[in-house]
Amino acid sequence: MAVVVPLDEAIAGLVHDGDTVALEGFTHLIPFTAGHEIIRQRRRDLTLVRMTPDVIYDQMIGAGCARRLIFSWGGNPGVGSLHRFRDAVENGWPVPLELEEHSHAGMANRYMAGASGLPFAVLRGYAGTDLAAKTSTIKPITCPFTGENLAAVAALNPDVTIIHAQRADRAGNVQLWGITGIQKEAVLAASQSLATVEEVVDELTDVPGGIVLPTWAVTSVSVAPRGAHPSYALGYSDRDNDFYVAWDAVSRNRATFGRWIDDHIHKAVP
């Protein structure tokens, strides 16, 4: 059953050096504040997992948290490249970064398999690409019923999945709505999970299209108002488009990036 704890305590208890950690949220409800706490606690050698690594992973990679990235597509959405990500891949700064690349469909199916307790998932995908030849977690498979050639992808089971949501109740049931991406499957696939939320309420009320993750599926809940900024939380905050544009200049230079991390994370009061 989920417990409500301060964010620094949740990260200290759940995220350890060398862990496989997924921070999920597709455009919306990206758990930036939790990612910043991981940077603040100077976690190292993490395998980071995300369907669309964007600015939060650029920050975590540039801060030296990651040694490996499992992903599908990476970039600063609507702006361009992730310069700290590129620097790690191209120049090994601040540390070399190993890559395991998939399609969006492949990553979603991997989470689904992990959430279902299955060893792998099967999909029509990867045809015409060389990803299968370069990625050990993609294998060709023949359908035993039709003979069709398909792709199998290994289940994905992070040590911990972290999401942001609009609210939770005091029993630890977590509610999110709007664009929900792969959060549900990523939480159910993980050994442990953390949900940061805008607020804790006495009772959850129905929201059209909403998802409730029951308390038994969540390890910890932490209150983090504006915890998705500069992404957004529908009904609570808007997307900060100017931040994404400004990040391009901040992240291009190692020294400028380092000053930003010091000023906005290490020296900032959480």
C-alpha cells in the first residue's frame, strides 16, 4: 500500500545507484521535480528508461546520473536536439552513455509485457529498420498459427517507475487525466513506484477519461505542486513553452549548463 512521504525521502528510499529507473509522462505530467531530486541526491550509473526522453533526461544525463538510456525518440520537442544527450553520446561527457533504441510501439509493448507478467510481447514492427540487428531485446519470431514473421520484444521491468499525477487521496490511490501516455503500464511493470502529485485530497472524484492507480500498485506518493513544470498538469498548470526554447541555449554549453544545474537544483530549496 502506498505511503505519503516527502519527496526527498521517497527518492532516497527508492532510487539507488545502478538502478533502472523510468520517468514517464508523454508531453503532459512529466515528473520534472522528481528528476531534479535525483540529480540533487547525486545518483549515479542509472539506466534511464523513457519513451520520449526530452529535457528532464537531458538534465539528468548532463548531471552525470546516467550510464545507459533505453528509449524511443529523443529531442527537445518543437525546438531541436538535446545537447547534453548528444555530448554524452558523441564525446562521453560527463560520462559515456550506452544506448538501446526502440520504436514507440516497441517500448509500449515492452511495458505491457512487464505489467502483464509476461517475458515478451509480439508486434508488427521494426521491418525495414536495422534496430533488430543492433538491439538484443528485439528478436524475430514466427507466428505458430499463421507463419507470419513478427518481432518479439523483451519485457521491461524497471526497478522503479516515477510519474506525476494531478492528485491522490490519503490512502494512496493516485488519479491522473488528460494525456496519460504509458504511465499505468510503466507503474505496473516496475518493482516499486513513486507518484508525485499536485495535491492530496480526502476523496477522489470522477473525471472524464481519468485513470486511478490503486494504492496497492504504488509504493510512495509525494506532494509536489507544479511538479511537472515546464511540462503541464491539466487543470493545474500550463506548459511553459518559453522554457523549452530557452533550454536550447542553456544546454549547448557545458559551463552554462553546469551553472544552471547549480543554481536551479543543487542550490535551490526543494
